[in-house]
Amino acid sequence: MDRTDGPILLVGCGKMGEALLSGWLDRGIAPTIVTVIEPTEANAAVAGNRGAATLPSLDGLPADFAPRIVVFAVKPQVMPSVVPPYSRFVSPDTVFLSIAAGKALAFFEDHLGAYAAMIRAMPNTPAAIGRGVTVLCANAATTASDHDLAESLMAAAGDFAWIEDEALMDAVTAVSGSGPAYVFYMIECLTAAGVTAGLPTDLSAQLARATVEGAAALSHEDGSSPETLRKNVASPGGTTAAALEVLMAEADGLQDVMTRAVDAAAKRSRELAD
């Protein structure tokens, strides 16, 4: 990882904040350039144990402290009270990065000022093990250097991609932000189906989990399209084809159900942003 050219200020060190911090340090960022604002003692202790300076509030920072990047990693519902004091850091040399779902760029511009360089990011929970995917969107005040820095930091969480149209963030949230829950539920359902077919619960759970993990890894390593990989498994007239006939039914098949699920999540994302 390329080292940032200035201090990192991480606001919040819950699960996602901790995952980012660990990723940064593991990939070469010096803990001495990271300062964490975290009022919860247990979370602050985790950051402190990794060598980062920790403070319970913004008030403990020196008056001349000038971060290169401020990363907001707190829950969306507390953002309105957390963000405004950080307007003191708005300058051409500082970029703000938020990983809070549902909080648009305009929200931060309203609280930090229209001239604040702002990047919105939507990671997902596999970021905790460096296997997530993050989609980023920036306002007009950001620079190419700001984008490079955001990429460098979010790469610690896994893959990343950029979008120019912020309205797509609702669909991003519905597909990748919420997506891990869909996969976990599929494991639950496959386990239950195996039990119904006569397998012991422990064995069915082991088979379901390992099958999903292995299939995902094969998709990543092989590089073929999911359609090709699916067809490689399904012999004409075989057992897999029989199952796929059910899953691929036009009405109430998996595609229909998944499309409705993503639509529901995207709609709720839009509602939460209002």
C-alpha cells in the first residue's frame, strides 16, 4: 500500500472501522500517522493495542492538527451530530471519506460546507477479512490525488469500483451492501433443505457452507462467467439440471425472487436517504 502523505483521522472504531484500521496497518501504514476518535473504551482499546493514538472526542486534538483524510466510520443515525465539528478541517489539503450507508454527498456538504472534498463509499461486511467490495463516488471538490488515497485505503477492505452517478448507490447498496445477507440466508436454506432430504443437521450445515465457499472461490479463481460455471456442473438430464429447472422457473424462480429482493432493498435505501 502506498503511504498517505499526511495524518489519517479515523472517526469510529466499531467493526468496520476496526477492519479498516487493521487492513491499513497490515498493509504498511504506520500506526503513528493514524489517530482514532472513539468514545467507547473497548473499541478504543482495540485501536490503541494496534499502536494508533486514540481519543474519546475531537476536543483532544491539537489546535494545529491537519489530517490528510478524515474517515467517518460511525452509524448513519449518529452522523448528524458527529459530522459538523469536523468542518474545522475543511481545506484544499483534506478529503473526507464516509462509509455510512444512506448518507449522500449532499448531506456532508450541508454539514461541512460546499467546498469540502467528499467521497462516499459503500463497503460490505466481508471487508472485515479483506474480501469485501467497495463502491466509491466523489463530489466535484475532490482531486485525482484524493481519489488515489481513497483507493489505497479502501483496498485494505478488498476490491473497489467507482461510479459517477450517485443515484446508483441505492442499487449498489441493494446488491453488494446487503448482498452478504442473501448469501448467508442461502446457506441457511440449503442446510434446511438437506435436513428435509434426510441429512443430519451438522452434516448438512457443513456441506452447505463449504459448497458456497468453494463455489465462490472457484468463480474468483477460474474467471469464467457464472453461466459457464453453472453449465459445467449441470449435465443434461442429470440431478443438477432437475434442481435448476425449479430454481430457474420464470415465475417465482430464483431470478424473480432475487430481482424483487434487490428492488425492495434499493427502495428502502432511497427512503432512508430522504
